[in-house]
Amino acid sequence: MSPGTLPNNWQPCASSAIEAFRYLPGEGVLQLVFRDGRMHYDYPCDDQLFARFRAAGSKGRFVNTVLKPHARRLGWSRQPYRWTGW
């Protein structure tokens, strides 16, 4: 995948786990597409949390140690779905 093929504000991610991401501030959601199985997940997110995600040295570790626990605390239970985009 090249950056030119990403639609709708998706950004490529230099991560071994995450292929691309986009932040939807109006919805308070960070969307991630994982390389393994190309599964798409939505996480509750605000501007400060998104800034921390962007600055994280390991995006995968940040997801597991920060985003997932944050989502659980908020009772967030959206299910992943297989990504068929791009």
C-alpha cells in the first residue's frame, strides 16, 4: 500500500502491527487497521489521547496498554470487522 492509495484522511503507520489510522475528532474515535488479518477497530479517543498515540514509540504497545484499557473503562464494546477498503 502506498500513501497515495489511502482514502478519507487515513494515514499510513510505520508499525509492524498497525497498517493505517485516522482520527475522527467530531465522533471522538480513533480508527485503526491492523496488518494481521486487516481487521479494523474503533477506539474512543480525544485530542489529547490522539496526540499521545501519535507520539508513542510503539503504536501497538500503546494500543494494548492505553487504548484498550481506556475503552474498557468507558464500557466501549464495538466489535472489530474485516477491512475491505482501499
